[in-house]
Amino acid sequence: MHADLIYDIGSNDGSDASFYLAKGFRVVAVDADPTLCDKIRTEHATAIASGGLRVENIGIGGESKVLPFYVNQFAEWSSFKASSKATKQLTHTVIEVRMEPLSKLIAAHGVPYYLKIDIEGHELAALASIDPEGGLPAYLSFELNQDWANIMKLLAIWGFDAFQLIRQGREFLIAPPNPAREGGYVAQKIHQRS
């Protein structure tokens, strides 16, 4: 495991990757949307040039294949799941995206210290594509969805035994500790509920 490495699966606009980079971690940012990957590459060209950031324009799932990806006009809702907010709310387009197992990404970049997965209902497929024999992250974060019970069973099999539920949304962010517990301190603006 690489103590300075974070995977941001479902990197979206790159805001999480930016936070991790500012704290001094190396980051592998992964997103299925090529437009978002191009945005991250443009905004973080210096971090890419220095080797601090790698950007992978792929989907994460059980096997290497090409699948339809539903790109919603609200990028955070884009998904490989046809029956989701990606297709049921606002407007969307469909593109073809190469899917790869997470074990292949780990073989290419190393076992991360922290693994964040937020890919709109496809989290179980991503987690199940890890080969635990190749190494597991010390910490992981994922969005709860209808597969939560199966995700928890898988993590328990792998030996994860402590969990924390945190409400999602910028207005619920907790101020980071100063001094930081890991990496450097980076201030985070807390949005209040209106």
C-alpha cells in the first residue's frame, strides 16, 4: 500500500482530487465522462506534469468491456445504470465508455491508502472488481445506495470492521481538524443550510 496515494473514482469536476492534492497526496482521478476528464487535465496540468496526478477516462466494473454511459446535464447524476436519475431527470446523452476492473487500475498505479468511490449506483460492481489478494486500501469511502447491504457483506469478508456514516452534501461538511490528522491542513469552506 502507498501511504501517499488516493484514488478518486467518480472524480466528476475534480474538486475532491484538488483537495487531496492540496493536502499533499498523489491522486488517481477516474471518471467515465471524457469532458470532465479533460477539465481536470486542463486545471491540473502542473500536478500531472509533476506526477502527482493521473487521470483515467474509464468506467470501473467487473470486466474489460465497453458499455453505454448515461451523461446527465447535471454531471453528478451521470451513471452506467440506465434506470437512474441519469435518465429519469433533466436531459441526458449516451456515450460508449470502456469499463475496467479496479484490480487492473491497482496493478497499474499501486494499492491506494484511501479509495473514494462515488459512481451513482455502480459502487458494488466497482468494489467487487478488486482482487483482495493484490492488496486493499486502509480506508475507503462510498455512497450508500440500494446495494449497501451487499457492499457491507463484501467489506466484512475483507476484514473491514469499523464504519462511519456521514450525511452527503456540502452543507453538511465538517471542518477539517487543524492540525490535520493526515497530509497537510487544507481549510474547507462550510456551506450553511438556507
